[in-house]
Amino acid sequence: MEHLTQKKKVTIMIALMAAMFFAAINQTIVGTAMPRIIAMLGGIEHYTWVITIYMLTSTIATVLVGKLSDIYGRKPFLLAGIIIFVIGAFLSGLSANIFQMIAYRGIQGVGGGILMSATVTAVGDLFAPRERAKWTGIMMAMFGFSSVIGPTLGGFMIDHMAWKWIFWIFLPLGLVAFVMIWRMFPTTTRAASESIDYPGSLFLSLSIVALLLGFSWAGTQYDWGSPQILSLFAAAAVFAVILILIERKAKSPVLPLSLFKNSIISLSMIIGFLMNAGMMGAMIYLPFFVQGVEGVSPTNSGFINMPMSLMMIVLSTLAGRWISKSGKYKRYALIGMPFMVAAMLIMAFMNSIAMAVASMIIFGIGLGLAMPVFTLTVQNAVAPAMLGVATATSTLFRNLGGTIGIAIMGTVMNTTLSHKLENAVHSGQGPDMSKLDAESARQLSAFMNPQMLLDQPKLKELHATLPEQIQPLFNQLIEMLRSALSDSLTVVFLSGTALLVIAALLVVFLKEIPLRSSEARTEAKAGEKGVDSKLKEQAPAVQ
């Protein structure tokens, strides 16, 4: 799209930012409200599935759309992504139980995966890598802006409105984004020589599903060593082997193996995987501390997330400009990753809202500096016609990391919490029910559920309805639950810290190619002999 004028490119970017904001705000607005929604619907044991299903479907959609958009162009997928996302969000607001919520979030994930993949890749189509850095920073800032208003608005709405409106309030924005993309984004012709890799797409999807189901169910639905889990992991391995065999011979592979011969791309994907596993796996449980341990309302919980988003907006915008000016990017990842590690360590040992806010500020600095880098590294190392599949593959590894991280952290959370509660009861930290009559003891035992900590209004209502002689024991029970939840979250955050430390160390070994100021079809040099020439051979003509 180098033939477009700068004015036309900026106009298209406005449409892309509208689409990005629509997808992002519909994600961030549910973050602080979801614990309360799940408490209302029931089924906290399935809480991770509400997040996991979105990540799973969006991951599959992302990687499949990457190659397809290289063939058919970005516009059809941008439009389709918005429509599917709107349908999923509308149905999510109609959920009557946790299982409907999971199913509808899966639909929403398909739309989100398509939309986010096509949007990020479209930025690569419009601008050469050096100028792309600036716009990538602005797109990150747009996501950060949604992170500022989303959690706070979601918390306010769950406190004062029917929760379905959290999913519905921004649907009109989706229609606006649809019209803007339809009218502003240029239509490209299909690359006639390209064929669709149906077998590869099938086995890629099967391997992802088997792998993520295995991690999601291990330690919760089934034991890690159970036949069900081992069978899922074995199936994932078999499907992956078949996928590799197919991709080696495919004319137009959905997952080009030649990508992984480039050390810059391979290392960027590993870092992205670990970073998202640590970040998403731990960050998703921050509301459990704020709302469950500290008893903060969802509205105020949103304010606690705001410093992170503000710092990310400022730093990602500045980092994008700095990278665009200098053409160098590695230094920003080297600086940003330690900030993220430090923030996660603070989360592991926080015991107050002030420490939670401090961790959010530091985490936002790290995110703003490091997150834009790894998309640039991948896009800068491939031919322009491979942008879609390369960006999608990078996003695939990030999403896999996030999904597997959430699943593993969920297992860590549930296992640790059960262990802590069992120890607390046996050590006498819980209320002494021996002096109560059988009916009162049964009534109090029914409250031995950490899920109730996430619905403060209901908690206060229950406290008021109990007989006066039971209320002190009820308070003691709640304190025991909060202590066990706090200790469990420490383990979760430390697990996330370990993954981020590994990612930070790998950044040191990332080779840097100065960002190109033109999309001329020159060979991307990674400073090594093995940089894949097959990328050029397999790439279709630039659209």
C-alpha cells in the first residue's frame, strides 16, 4: 500500500484504531466485573474457562486468518471480525448460566482473534518498519486508553446496573467501526497463485485445542497424570507431528516452517510466549486480591488498574516515537522487562491497596516499553508479503502463552487454596463449631467457599441475616478465607514472576536488525547465514 498518500494512510489508521478500540474496550470492561458476574451465575470452579475459551478460539482464529488475509486481503476479515464479535458480545449479555457464558465468549473470541490479527497486520501493510514503530506505539496507546476507562466503567456498571449492559454498551461502536472500515479501507485482489492449506489448518487447530484442553483440565477436572490428560497431551503431540509433515510439503503452508529458521523470529516468539504466560496467568487474578482479600468494590477495583494503563499509554507512545527516530528497539525491551519482573514481585508480597497501586504503575512502565517491540522484531525480519502469516504466528505464540499461563495459574490457585483451607481448618484458625448446635454448625459450614468473598453486597447481606451469636464466628470464617486466598495468590504471582525472569534473560540474546525505512523487497538480514531465503520464495506477490 505504499502507493497511498500519507493523508489516506492516516484516514485508514483512524478506522483501524476505531476497530482496535472496539475490540479492546469490550475486553477490558469485563475484567473487574467478571468475578461478580461469575458469582451471580455460579460456578467459580469454571472461572478460568470463561477466559480460556476466549483465548482458545481467538488463538485459532488469529493464526488461520493470518495466512488467509495474505491471500484475500485484510478488509474482508476486518469486517467479518467485527460482525462475529458483536454477535458474541450480544449473546454473552443473555447468558443465564456459566456454561452459556463460556459458549458465547467462545464466539466472541473468534471475532476478537480475527479482528486483532487483521488490525495489527494492516498497520504493517500501510507503513514501512521504521514508521510502523510510531503507529504501533499509538495502537498500543489506544489499547491502553481502553484499559483506563474499561475496568472503571465495568466496575461502576456492575455496582449500579444489570450486568448484561457491560457486554452491550459499546455494541454501537462496533457498527461505527464496521462502516468506517467498509468505506475507508482499500480492497485488494486475491493472490490467484495461492492455495488454501486446509489439511494444515485442520491439524493446527486440532493440536491447539488438544493442548489447551489438556492444560485447562489438568489439576482441576482431572489429575495431571490421569488417562484423560495424558491422552490430550499425546493427541496434541501426534497432531503437531502430522502438522509438521503436512507443512513441509504444502504449497502455501498455514504455518511456514521456514519462519522458525530465523533466530530473531523464533526467539521473539519464545519471549512472547513466556511473557504472556507470566503476565496473563498472574494478572487475571489481581481482582481476586483487590476484591476478595481487601474487600474493594468492583468500581474502586477499576481505579486501581488505572495507573498501569496510564503509564502504558504514555510509555508506549513515547517508545514508538523513539524507536521510529533511532531505528533501534532492543534497548526498550531490555529496560522494560525488569520493570515487569519487579512489579510482579511486589504483587506476590503486597498486603495493601497502596502496594497494589505501586505494582500497577511499575508494571505499566514495563508494558509500555517492552510490548511494542516483539511485533516489530517479527515484522521487520520477513518479506512484506509474509506480514500476515508472520504476525499471526507471533500472535499465536503469545496467545498460547497467555492461555496456558491462565490454565496453569488456575490449577496453582485452586490446588494451593484447597491446601491452605485444609491446613487452616486443622490448625484451629477457623471458627470453633463444637459449641454450636447441629443446625447452626451446618449453616456456618455452608459458607466455607472463597467464592463469596467476590460478592461483597451478598456477603454483608448474609452477615446481617445470621443470628447474633453466630456472627462473630462468621467473621472469623471470612478472615480465614481471606488469609487462605491471599497466601494462594502469593504462589500464583511468584509463578508469574519466574516466567517473566526467563523471558527477560532471553531478551539479552535477541539480535537486532535496524528498522527499514522502506518496504523494498530486500533480504532481511538477521546477522546469520541461516536467515530463511524460503520466505521470499514462498511469499505471494505484494498486494
